[in-house]
Amino acid sequence: MIQSPCNKICTLNSNNICIGCGRSRAEIGGWSQFPDQEKAQVVKRAKARLETMGAAKAPAKARS
């Protein structure tokens, strides 16, 4: 059984991606119906999205 990546920060950004777990609106809605193989893929995609979103939010380093 694959655990949901939900961390109770349920807010969608302008691309309909949850800023808390990284899942799309469709992935959130379909989670309970997905087989474990699909859930594993969703978790992988969500993690990659969060990493990309984090990089986009990271402030630029000041030059010395």
C-alpha cells in the first residue's frame, strides 16, 4: 500500500498543482482509485514537481 503524499498543505497554484504535496488536481481526485503502481508514479512525479517549484521559489544568491 502506497501512502498518500498529502501533508495537509492543500493549496493549488496557478497550474493546479498542490504546493504542499506536488500532485495535480487530477492526481489528488483520482488517488483512491489508482492501483499502487500508478500511485508510485504519482509520488515520483509529485516529488519532481516540488523540487522544480522549490528551485523556482529560491531567492537568488547575493554576489559578494
